[in-house]
Amino acid sequence: MNLQKNNRRDFLKKAALASASMAAMPAISMGAQNNTVQKGKSIYIEKDTSLHSKLIVPKNNGLRITGTFLDEISHDIPHQNWGEAEWDLDFQYMKAIGIDTVIMIRSGYKKFITYPSQYLLGKGCFMPSVDLLDMYLRLAEKHGMKFYFGLYDSGHYWATGDMTHEIEDNKYVIDEVWKNYGEKYKSFGGWYVSGEISRATKGAIGAFYAMGKQCKDVSGGLPTFISPWIDGKKAVAASGTTLSKEAAVSVQQHEKEWDEIFAGIHEVVDAVAFQDGHIDYDELDAFFTVNKKLADKYGMKCWTNAESFDRDMPIKFLPIKFDKLRMKLEAAQRCGYDKAITFEFSHFMSPQSAYAQAGNLYNRYKEYFNL
Amino acid sequence: MNLQKNNRRDFLKKAALASASMAAMPAISMGAQNNTVQKGKSIYIEKDTSLHSKLIVPKNNGLRITGTFLDEISHDIPHQNWGEAEWDLDFQYMKAIGIDTVIMIRSGYKKFITYPSQYLLGKGCFMPSVDLLDMYLRLAEKHGMKFYFGLYDSGHYWATGDMTHEIEDNKYVIDEVWKNYGEKYKSFGGWYVSGEISRATKGAIGAFYAMGKQCKDVSGGLPTFISPWIDGKKAVAASGTTLSKEAAVSVQQHEKEWDEIFAGIHEVVDAVAFQDGHIDYDELDAFFTVNKKLADKYGMKCWTNAESFDRDMPIKFLPIKFDKLRMKLEAAQRCGYDKAITFEFSHFMSPQSAYAQAGNLYNRYKEYFNL
Amino acid sequence: MNLQKNNRRDFLKKAALASASMAAMPAISMGAQNNTVQKGKSIYIEKDTSLHSKLIVPKNNGLRITGTFLDEISHDIPHQNWGEAEWDLDFQYMKAIGIDTVIMIRSGYKKFITYPSQYLLGKGCFMPSVDLLDMYLRLAEKHGMKFYFGLYDSGHYWATGDMTHEIEDNKYVIDEVWKNYGEKYKSFGGWYVSGEISRATKGAIGAFYAMGKQCKDVSGGLPTFISPWIDGKKAVAASGTTLSKEAAVSVQQHEKEWDEIFAGIHEVVDAVAFQDGHIDYDELDAFFTVNKKLADKYGMKCWTNAESFDRDMPIKFLPIKFDKLRMKLEAAQRCGYDKAITFEFSHFMSPQSAYAQAGNLYNRYKEYFNL
């Protein structure tokens, strides 16, 4: 045992703790310690890290988050401009709270792509400066996590409701990715069929079946999942100013329509992770019960996509209030869900997120789950 | 005197100062110190904390902020996910600039509540994970501050213009809170009748009278206040995209309508703190003069609710530009106002706010007021 | 050589590095180092700063940014509330990546002004607490940079399309500023004619000629430039919710209209820096080629205003994704542009920006340009 090293670490740790507890204060404000509000009276400001929140609800009573999307393509969430060092650190933060699964939300969106796809570059997509797919697979391997690959999203479907382009493009993408990455990395653990559908997208059954089947066929049956949204009262456009709508789907209608969809896709889709943010907090149990019942009926795993951003605020989007996340995870636990994943850790739960509320959410989450 | 402790503190302070002045630089950027832009030329980057802004206006010429709302319910401001350690630290930051009053903006909004109210839980509200009311009262006591309790807001009034629900719910809430908290904590110093009204809400006179009276009756006459908004050109919805409107109220109309409202409520409302953000900066004196005149006429205290967020920006809402806050506090001083409170310190002025602009505002504020 | 000082610096640097790599972790999360996710298993989280992103595109292949706007007036970007120490540090950060030119985007906007202008104060503008113009000129001098002065913007033009007020006000502003600042500071290096025009503003030719001529006449011919926008698909209002529009200008129409405008102003405007953010990434070369051709035809310098904020996100505005900035700078390089400036460094690229994404962008930028 190297005493010198330990002592140095111990020293650095103390210095770091000292500065961490003061890190939130801008430099000038450090002077606050000696400042005089009333003449002659000195004030010393210090964070008392021995203080813990006094929880009045049972702790550790929800389903733990064990997976997260990786949102590198930045459809509607601003980019954090992380390099490999930041991503490596983030995987450590994830692992520290029990996350074992990372899911790249899509491998490309319109002309921006995550890896140098010969096929997509040939169609006019832009060359990325980093092969994110390779990096994520390497980091997943390094940190002992499973990686799910999200299919390419041409953007055509969102504009037209027509999924023909998605099927056509992904034919090439799936083959290419499996050959160049899937066979190389043992962290390549599955597929995320990335088109976000709701009840209004019944034409998607055929598309999801075709894409799911190809994923499984090429990879020797690796698991696949989808993450649709419930057409609830908060299913409104991110770019709009309204936060809710009147014409939300009923639980009964939701069950009827998804019964039909699951019937058509369950052979090639192993799990369904409904997004949990489009319904109200007192509707969670009703919808979750139906989702679990349907998943059971068709032999699919029932996951929850626990959104860690807040849909109720004018700024779209910042990290969610902890109690909202807690209520959603408790409902998932009550309804016997199999796994919780989140969209997503790196912006909304990570201690190094550009949104400092995320680091606080991380701490509240750990506090609640005794981590 | 413990020299060893002093030396250690001195050492840690130096280390902390060093890291604080570099804290804003991400790790890789630290290398900037040794980086070569032109080959062979080394650059050392350092914050010179001896530099101070050269103010060309008289300092300490506005009304100092001595109170702040606590916005824990998060109606339209994203949650910071603080635990008790962060709240305790924030109360220290507040006190360091002279804040002696904290006001919980509401005890609940729709189904989200701040304390485990038997009455509101019985009506379907959600159990909070922390009893914020208890925590705030404890921290106010610890730091020698007065706490004002904000009434429950069912959300019905905002949707319907009808305050019946507010009166009914708060009958129970006021009794319950006084019995369980008011009699226990000597920091419980008053009541904030939280419905935000403007001239268009004349039906509110009866409601405010009823609620104000009950607050005073149950608590042996503890002070009450309201914080209405002026129906000025910036009185637009937070969720909308417009920043101003044409049909703003005139000063004369404002005076006429508020004369009537004050006449109806002054016996049970001790102070009025108009929000200062809905009018333009060159309208401040005109409206403030009328507000003070009316308050004097009815024997009420005239406070200003100095908003510390910026209403003029597309992002709703981030911390205000210091000069705007300064102009509003100078106008309040000129017009002889009794007290300035703000909405609110923890997001928009605190050195530990997730919005780093807030910590800078704190420093500018201290600079101006010689704190 | 002072060994003691070196040792101390070395020590502080180590301490600072330690805390910097942990600075992103809130205090409680520091405990993560010792936390147990599964009982008995300890986790140590550390940023590995030796990890570098593996770039798969040629490095240093774009035009370097050597100028930035200073956006102190805050038209639609929230204020950071910096004091002189922060501005001084920012100029150091700028210089470290090769920025030699700073441009105050406007000297005033409506009633908010940057310096105590006798003329504008007389017209009802508000007294600023700091003379920013003087501060910027001093700092530019201290750090060996050139400062460009942006003219006053009354706001009338934006509302009415009529530039009469701009010409009238700036007659006084230009004289006043040259006499009080231009003759005093050798860092005063040129003029930015600040009205942001597009093809729809042809009436602006006369106004720009008049203002440009006065700037040059009064200052012995110091350089002038403009920074218009291309009326492309992303030319939409910051306050609106849409991100693009249908009726974008064609390249041909753009060339025709700007040929006419340049013909009218080239004698008194030395450089044109089109904003690069209103067109799509695969339209860059087409528009840039025309811009360069026109600038050459009229003997003007062709700059690019490389926007470092992201126009594609619901939050308006946060720092841009690095690859987007890279593609724009590469296009400027390909098309033989003379200089790249950005709007703007301090919010969107600075390591001390309130938007932490900016510091990461700074690091990505340095990585790409081998800085």
C-alpha cells in the first residue's frame, strides 16, 4: 500500500471538498465570507453538507432507473459539446446509480448522423467529426454496460406520416452497422426501433414489424424495443407554447389501439417502453396497468421511459422536479414494470450537465434510493 | 484562539480562492494556461479579482431588498431540486445581503403541495417527499428570519376567474397550518394572501377580505400582505411568445380601480407589494407614486415586489440585467416605499442558482449597495 | 527565477486541477466516490483528462474565428451580469484562441445605452451604471485587440422599417463618440454600422451610405462593416415558436438584390459579414460563393459572422453544436473568406459563460484547431 499516494489523495480530496462546497460561489462572492452587512459584523457562509433532507415518504419505493437514452443527435435538446473525457465521466456517473444499459436514441436525424455511414453519406448526410457510435460502444464495453442501437430517422415520417423512407434507409443502416460495429463489440446488446409513434400511427405496424425483424435476423436475435408516446393531454409540440391539449386519448381507447399494434409487432419487438410524460400524475396507474396487461398478453417486457425533463414549464426543457420523477417510478413499481429507462441522463440527471438542476436531481435520486 | 484551525482555514481559503477563480473553466480548458496559440508563445489565463467595476451612478441609492419569495412549488419556474443543505446555504446567502423575510409563495398549486396537509391530501393532492413548510420555518428560525405563509392556490381561479374554491380550501388550510406550524415556530411571522390579482379581478375583494380576516383572526393579528400585478404592457402569459401588449392600463384607471379594491380590503391586509415587472422603466415613478398615495390613504404599508427575472427575453425566465433591477429599486426609494421584496432570490439572485447569471447579479447587487 | 513562487503556483495548480475535475459535481455528489451501489462495493468517479476525442475529419480545416461581437445591450440574449473582472477574464479567453477584434454590437438599443451619451440621455435614455464603452476600449487596449464601435439602434426601424431615426440619432452619436473615445483610445479601430438589414430593406442603402460616410469622415477613414442577414429559411422571429419558413430567398434573388445594395454602399463600407445562421448547412457553399463574388466585385472584404448559438432548438438561444459551427467555418474557408467573426463569444463560447455548453464548445473548438 502506497502511503504517499494515499496521503496525497487524502489531501487533494480535502482541498477539493473545500472548493466543491464553495464552487457555486463566483470568485467575488467568496469575499462574502468577510463581508460586513452591518458595520463591524462579519459573516461567514458555508455549506453544511451534514444536513440531509428529511423525507416523509417511504424511501426506495419506486422502480430504479437502470437504462438511459443517449441523445447525441440533439433533435430538440441543445448540444452539450462534450468530448470523450466528458462521456467517459458520464458513464461512470450512470454506473454509480445502477445504470447498466445505454440506448443511442437514433443513429441519425435528417442530415446529421452519428457515425460515418457510407450509405447515409452517399445520400447527402453530413460527415460527423467523431464516430459517436464507436465511442459509445467502446465506453459501454469499458464500463460493463449494454448498448442499444437506435435506428436512423430521416425526418420524413414526422413531416408526412409516411414511414416508407424509414424502412428503406434502415435496410442499409442495419446491415452496415451490424457488420461494422455489431460483430466487433460485445457491448452491442440490442436495437431500439426509434420511430416515435402513438395511436395515430397505425400504418406503422408494418414498418415496425419489418425493421424489428431485420434487426433480429441480422444479429442472431438480439433484443429490440420501442418507446412510443401515449396521446395524452401533454402530447403537444415542443416548439409550441401550449403545455396541454383537450383531445387526449382515454384509457379505453388507448388499450384498444395498442392491443391491435402489439398484435402486429410482438413477434419481433421484445419490450415496449412507453414515454411516461404525456399523461397527468393521477393518470399514471390507469395507463400503466393497461400497458402492463397488454405487454403480458403478448409476451413482451413492459419498461417505462421515465422522462427526467419537465413538460410543465415554459422553458422546453429543463430537468424535472424530483417528486414528479419519484411518483412516476413509484407507479411503475406498483404496476410491476420490468425495467425503467430514462430520457435522458446526460442533460437532466448528470452532475456534469450544463443544467445544474440535473446534478441536484442526481443527489435527490441517490438520497431517495439510498445510493 | 486556535492557531492551527486558523491556519488550516487560511490554507483552505487560498486553495478555494484559487480554484474558485478557475472554477468556471472546464477541466480541459485548464490546459489553456500552457497552450500555445502561436508556436512558442505560452498563455496564462487568470481572473484578476482585484478589478472592480467603475460605477458612474451614485451607489446605494435604491431601496434594499430585505425579503424574498420562496418558489418551491414551481408554477412556471423550473425546479432546482435542492435538498436541505442547499436551502440552508441559500438562507445564509440571503442573510448576507440583508434579507430578513422569506415568503413561501403558495403552500400548494393544484395537486402539488408543500406540506402533508390532511385536508388537501384528502382532496387528492400528492404527498410531497419533504415537508417544505416545516423546513422553511426551521431554517427561518435558525437564521433569525421571519417567515410568511402563502395560501393554497387550487388553480381554479386562474382557469375560471372564480375564487370560490380558493376561499373554501383556504378555510381549512389556514386553520390546519396555524395549529400545526404557527403555534410551534416563532419564525411564523405572517400571511401572504397568494391569489395574484389585477384590476380585472374586482370580484376578488370579498375573497381577499375573507381570507385576510381569517388569517388575522386565527393568529392573533399577524400581518398579511398581497402582491398584485399592474395590468401593464408586459402583462402577458408566460407560455406565450409575445412580450408586450397594446391594451395596457393607464395610471388614472389603475388608481381608480385600486382605490376601490383597497377600500374593501385594507382592514385585513397590512401591506401591498405590487409586482414591478409589468410596466416599462419610464413608467415606474408614475405608478409607484399612485401606489404609495393609495397605500397611505388606507393606512397600508407600501412594499415593492422587485422582480429579479427578466420579462424582456425570449427565454422565460432568466435573471434580470442588474441595471434594470437597480432602476426599479431606485424608483421605490424615490417614492418612499416601505420595503422591497423580490421574486425571487433562489433562482435569480443566488450564488448557487442553476442560472449562473444569478450569482453574478448577487455580486453586482453587493457592489452597488456596498455590501 | 523565483522558486518559491513557482512552487506555490505549481501547488495551487494541482489543487485547482483536482477541484476542476470535480467541480462539476455538487458537494453531496462528492460522496459518490465512496458510495456503495451494491453493498460492500465502492465506486470511485474521476474524470480522465487524458482522454481526447478521436476526430475522423481533417483538423484545422476551417477559417479561424478572430473577432467577436460584444452583446452587452442584451436585445434578446439574457444578461450575464458580469463586472470588470469577468470581462477582463473573457478578453483573455478570447485572445487565447486568437481573437484580435471585438465589436460592440450596438451602443444602445431603445432606451438602454452603453455609455453616458449626453445626446441620448437628453432624449430620455437611461443612465447606465457602468460606461461599457470606456471599459471595452480599455480592455481592448490592455489585451492588444482592435475595438469596433456599433452604432445606436433606436428600435424605430425594427418597428416601422423606417431608418430616419437611425440616421438622425447616429449623426450625434458618431461625433460624440469619436470626440470622447475615438481620439483617446488607440484601440478604437473601426465602426460597425449596426442596423441588421436583409434584402427586404433596400431603403437602407441611403441610410447605410450616410452613416458609413460619417463614420469614415470623422475618424480619418477607419474601417466600417455591416453584418446583414440572408433571408433564408431560418429567418424567423426570436420570440416566435416556428424555426423555419417556406418563403426563403433563392441564391439568384439574393445575388441580384445584394449586387444593388453593394453598388450603393461599397464606397463607405469596407467589409460585409453576412450572418451565417439563416440558411441550411447544405446551402452554405452556394450563398457563400455569391457573397464572395459580390464582395470582390465591389472591392469589399468578405467576412463571415459565424453564429455560435443554435437556431434549431426550442430554447432561444443556447450554444451551438460544435459540428454545426465547424461546417460553417469550413465553408467560409473553402470560399476564400477573409475573416470570421462570431455572435458571440461571451455567451456561447466562453469557459465562464452562464451556459456551460459554451465552455465545452471552447474546448471542442481548441481541439479541432490544435490550439
